Amino acid sequence: MAKIMVVDDAAFLRAMLKDILVKAGHEVIFEAANGQEAVDRYKAVRPDLVTMDITMPVMEGVEAVKEIRKLDPTASIVMCSAMGQRNLIIEAIQSGAKDFIVKPFQANRVVEAVNKAIGY
């Protein structure tokens, strides 16, 4: 069971992801509504994995990936994106994200990406 931080500015998407992850046997230990909140809380909650939305207020997902990787170069992060954000996905992967999942979420793809990123 992995401890996961879910980061998305849309509460219903956080809830949807949490539901998929919990059903797959993981624990969601923190939810953040923007990248800055995720960066601020990362050290305190020490998740095994972070799911990170790309487009958010206050701090975008790609910037948050860079900041979290500065705090913890081994951080496992999976990006969540809408279709058509190819350039941002590429930038996120180059910044250290392990994988990406596309909205609307498909449970099997979410579980596959998360398990691969944490080495299950």
C-alpha cells in the first residue's frame, strides 16, 4: 500500500482519483488544491507518490514538480492532464515526473501508472 498525495484544483477530480486509488489498496494521505500547497506540505507528509494536475492556480503542476524534486530528488510524481497538453506533459517528464494519466480518468490506467511509478 502506497501513501499518496493527490493534487488538483478540482475537488471532484481529487475525489475521483482518491476513490480509484483507495479501491486499488492505496492510502490518500493528503489532498492539495494547487502546486504551492503540495510543495509546502510535501516534506511534512512524505508521500510515496504524488499525482499532480498540470493546470492549477497559484502554482502550475510543472513548477511544483521542479520544486518537489529540489526537496526530494527521488520523489515519484505522476502527472494528470487534459488532452492537448502535450508540451506541458513533455516538460513535466523532463522535470522528473515518472508518468502521466489523461483526464477523464480510466481506473485501470491510473492504477497501472501509480503502481509502475512506485515499483509495484
